[in-house]
Amino acid sequence: MKRNASAVWQGGLKDGKGTISTDSGALANTQYSFSTRFEDGAGTNPEELIAAAHAGCFSMALSGQLGAAGLTAESINTTASVSLEKTDAGFAITKVHLEVKAKVPGADQAAFEKATGNAKSGCPVSKVLNAEITMNATLEQ
């Protein structure tokens, strides 16, 4: 399986602008710029897209881990926060924090912690990121 996305950039770093598109059409010429990445401009940015990908990937991985334990989630709500920081080597994604709230009928805390830990380390997006990945996971009753 292979998925594709593309970006077009025009102009300089600070005064330029770009668009991001996906082959699926979910994103079609979606605007991004210096201000959407480093300030509060309207549009998206690569870090926001990585956060969305990580939240979605993790939620699916957790569902799979729960299923392997004989459990089915009523809901899994994941927010991923990506930190972009300036380091000596330039800008880098240094951290990702996952905030997870899940309703899983019949799950106990130990089974939930095992499933979330396995999902965090096993999610393909987690594996591709060269960053510290942290998580808070809450089992809602």
C-alpha cells in the first residue's frame, strides 16, 4: 500500500505561500504558509497534518489492540499535540503528546494500559516519527 500527497510552494520562506493536496481529494489545494506554520495564520501546516495522522493512526491501532483482547470500544477520542522547536540543528519535531479518552465496556485498567501502550508503540505513524512520543490515556466509565 502506498499513499500520496503533494505540496506546491511559491516564493520565499516568509513571503511565499503553498498548497497541500492528497490523492484521495480529502485535501485539495489546501493553503499553508509561514504564518500558518509559525504564527496564527489561516490554513494548515505540516505539523498539524502529522498530528491528525498520528491521532487517527493511534485510534485505529488502539481499536485493534482492544479487539485482540476481546474488547470493543464504544468510543476512542485522541488528540495529538506536535511540538515544533528550534534546536541547534534547526527546527525539529521534538515531541508528540497523545491525549486519549476511551469508553470500553468491560475493560479494566490493566487491560486498557496494555492496549494503549501497544498501540502507542505499534502505530505506524509512531514508528516513523523520530521524536519523543508521550501520552495520557483515560478510560471513561
